Amino acid sequence: MTVDDLPKYHEFFRPTLIALDGLGGSASLAESNDAVMTTMALNPAMLDVEYSSGHGAVLPDRMSWARSYLKGAGYLKSGGRGIWILTDEGREAVSMTASQLKTDVLAKNKEVEKSAAAGDDTPSTPQIGNPEAEFLDWKDQLLTKLKSLDPSAFERLSQRLLRESGFVKVEVTGKSGDGGIDGTGILQLSLMSFHVLFQCKRYQGSVGAGAVRDFRGAMMGRTDKGLIITTGTFSPDARREATRDGAPPIDLIDGEALCEKLKELGLGVETRMVEEVVVKPDWFGQL
């Protein structure tokens, strides 16, 4: 499967609106992507197709561009913490055909770009570039670095991440033939504690349901809680398998969530605040 086999960014416009509408009007990035994959009946193998430059998977990138354009058209808005919200206009736009929606969204974004070029610096004005461009934002840069780490370094990073997140007695086992279990830890919550087994996957593509089942099999009889951390993504089937009824739950942290967590904890990521200085002419009138 190649890049040419994948839907273009504009082909995600209508499925994204349908997906968020079906999810109650809001969704996390992972929920949105999974619902779009289901809505379009896409082959999970498409998630493994990457840019020739090595800058990550193409499909999630195009879904991201689709959301950016829909936001520019006023059909989606960001709710913070990676949550996307369907606006009233977006809910109405679901009734448009794919062709009508493409024309409408691109036209509205062109108006936004004209306003920006004319000096309209309203904070809500998005800056839309070339959606097919192979670009590197901070998450792309971070994931590229994480994927270049050797396996033991990535395990140590995961250990540090868990410690900073409130786990105690975090140990990296690194034993071969241990069913993919890379370490153990204890999550302390007030008067309760949970013994957790974790697996680290320094991965390029999508982790499938089989990997989740194998990990759960290795967990059996040892703990009731598991965690898989990856630099890649999880297929919709993998996410369903992780929360399957009657089976021990497994929490999943994909590359997107891993980046956000490292940023939140300040591990290898620095957030710089821009200082804004405002002169208050009225103040001088008091002298």
C-alpha cells in the first residue's frame, strides 16, 4: 500500500463531521480518528503508510489537516486538551454532499487567509498552509527523536514518565521471552494501589489487536492492570480489544498522547511563554 492509495485530506471533511456528530458532538483526537476510520471503512493497514521523508504516518496527518480546515470554516472548534467540538454550523453541514462541503470549506478558508493577509490578527484566525506538505511541528520533531532512541533508552524514558506521573517502585525488567512485558510499577491512589505491568513499543506504524491480546495473555495471573506505551498509533481494533468486556483492561498511550504527557511533565520538552508588553497611555494622564 502506498500514499497514492490513501484518501486525500478533503475526503475526510464530511466523515469527520459525521463521526463527531455520532460521538455526541465532541471527541478526543484518538476517538475522532477511530470513528472516521470506521465511518469510511478504511483498511487499518493504511495507518502504516509513512511519508518518504520519515516524518510519520500520512493518514493521521491528513485527518489533522481536515480538522484544521473544518475549524477554519467554523464547523469545528478546539475545546482544549486535544478535544474537538462540533459547532452548530458543523452539525448542519453534515447534510451537505462531499463535493458541496469541499467547495464550501475551501472557499471559507480562502476568505480567512485573505483576512489574515490584510492584517486581521484575530486570535481565532487559523493559518492554513499546504495540507499535503511534509512538515515538522513540535510533536513530529519529538516523535522523530523518540523513534531514534535505542530500545533500552526508550524503556528508561517510560520508567521516568511513570515515576513523574505518580507511580512508585517502577522497574524495567527487559527480560526476553517475558511475553512483551518491559516493566512493572505500582500506581498509588489515596488508600488504594494497583500493580501495573507495562510494555514499551518504539514503533513506526500502528499497533494491532494481536499485540494487545498477546500482552494481556502475558499479564494473566500476574496483575489486573496493564499499560502499553508506543510512539506509533493504535488501530481501532486494538482500542476495542483493550477495553473488551470481561477482559482485564489495558490502558493505551499512543504517540500523540505520549508527546502531550512529556510536554505536561517537562521531560525533554520546554514550553516558552511569549512576553507581551502593553503601553497604557491613560496612565500618564494621572501624573
